[in-house]
Amino acid sequence: MVWREASTDLIDEALDHFAGLSAAGLARVCDLIAEVDRRQSWMTDGARNLTDWVAAQLRVRHETAVRLVAVSRRLLDLPVIAARFAAGNLSFDQVDAVSRIADVDTEADWADRVQALSAAELDRLVRRNRGVTSGDERSAWERRRLVRQWNLDESELNFHGRLPGAEGRIFDQSIDERVAAMPPNPETGMFDPLQTRSADALVELAGTSGDPSTTNPQAAVTVFIDAETLIADIGGISELDNTAPLSNRTVQRLACDAIFEPVLREEGKVVGVGRRTRKISGWLRRQVVHRDGGRCQWSGCGNTGWLQIHHIIPWAQGGPTDLDNLILLCGFHHRFLHEHEWHITGPPGGWVFRRPDWTPYPNPRQHLDPRLRELVRTR
């Protein structure tokens, strides 16, 4: 079909048809997201959560992925709205809005009412149905508190409290960001319980500036390294301040973005001290952050806080500290890349994240299934 030769009525009809087809397709996407959520299969690709995985798999903005995941979860309890969505009778925006206020007893009525509302009217209706009064907000603010109590010998502090919604969200998000950046327990190789990591996160926030816009604090780290460690993937011994042993990959990770003082040893003797730092200068750090949009560059990741700069070719293996060899990653994915032996290839802006077997993530998009291609092909 050459649309410039089509009548206005035919174009209107085609728009309506393909809008319904698009809605039905998104309904199927939401069904599949719900199934991935049930199986928790997103964990195998290094995603911090389902939303990050969806953003990577569908090549969509993180904000779009947030909406898709939220709708897919809400529709599990709204069969009538889900059915009309699947039939193409409700758009994704309509379903996103009405699913926020409908329940199993009212969803049929809402599904009918939404058809007569504009997008602006629907958004206004949702806000009014979900809104809170100033009295509610004032009451929550007046109930804020933090109670601290030491035990008798002051060896342990107990505390509890409450915050209003907005302040609680700030607190909750700050804790979550730090928890997500924490490594496994070195003694067990597993992550500590969420409550334990949350306590550590609170202490970390209290002991720092609390500014997530900065990258790693520039703590000085001295590592004693056997010479072959810097050039080999296995073998050699490294020790942190001549005490705790470190793996080669941990040494390479530390060399990415910290004040790093390697002390080279050969047969147990110190044979040289490397330059004190391959520290990334302030102007170069700002260039990396600007180029990468202040966001973790891992496919699908939406993290914009507590970011670190990674040397794609490890500094310890001769990788230069220049713009093309640097990439912005959150703490979780920086650690994941090193410890799980993933790879990054390609130029800046065209990076490809690859699994240990070098297959790309996310998988390359396949050609449209013949049955779907038949639905959308022009006639």
C-alpha cells in the first residue's frame, strides 16, 4: 500500500487497526514478562532486577520497562482488563492508568468507563482516586520519629522509626542503591541476608557524604602482587596490605578506579613499586560521565547513582587510561563483569556486552516470525 494514494477514511481505518494490533502485541509482551517474573529467569544474565532485564531485552528506555513490569504484575489480578487489552480494545496507556485504581470487583466498570475518557481526563481521575489529602500528609509528617536505644554495656544499638512517604522513599532508595552495590560475603561466597546488608548500607551512608553522584571514594589501597599476576589470568598471589589474599580478577577490578599502589614481588621479594595511581583525573572523569549520560552502561541497567569507572582493557594488563578505554558501570555490574568473566567489545556508544562464552547480551533480535510478519505486511 502506498499510503499517500490512500483515502483519508482508509488511513483512519488502518491507524485504528494497527493501534489495536500494537495493543494486543503489548498484552502478549506483558504476559511473557509475567512468566519471566514467575520463573525468575532474568537472574542468569546479570540483571539487578526484572526491570533492567526487560529494558535490555526489549531495547526500551528504563522508564518504559518500569511501566511494562508494573502493568504485567497488576494484570495478574485483573482478568477482565487483561482480556480487553489482549483483544486490542484498550491501549497500553489506558491499561497502565486504570489498572492502578481497579480491583477485581470494579475492573469491568472501569474498563467500560475508560473508553469515554481522554488521556488527560483518565490521568486526572487516577490521581484523584489514588490521592491523599493535605491532612493525611500532615498527619504522616507529625508521626515521623527515630528511636535509638543502647544496651546496658553500649555494645549494641537498637533503633526503629517511621517516615512520611516522600522522605521514606528517599531513605529506602538510598539504602537499596548501596545494598545493590555490595559484594558477596568473602567468608561464605554468598550474599548476606537483605536485612544484614541494609544495616551495612545505613552505616556506610552515615559515614560518608551520602552523595551518590560521585563515583568511588578515592581510598588509597596498597596491594602486594607477584609479578606474573599482572599478566596472567591465573597463578600468582596478591595480598591486600600484605594480609588478605586477593584473586587476580579482584586486583584487576581494584586497579580500575581507586588510588592503587601495586608493589611488585618476585620470589617473595619486592622488585619494584608501580606508579602510585592510574587515577582517572577529574576532567577525564567528567568526560566519561557526560558521554555515558551519568548512567550505568550495562544493557538495561537504570542505575544513575554510586557509579564506578571501568577499564575495558584492564589497566594492569596495559590498558590505557583514556576515554575510549573507560566505561561507566554501577558497582553491581562492575563486580559482576569481573567476577563472572564477562567481556566488553566495540567502540564507545556501540559497546557489546558478552557472556563468558562470548555470546552477546542481549541476544541479537531475530527476524519477525512469519505469522506476525503476515499481520503487519503491507498489501
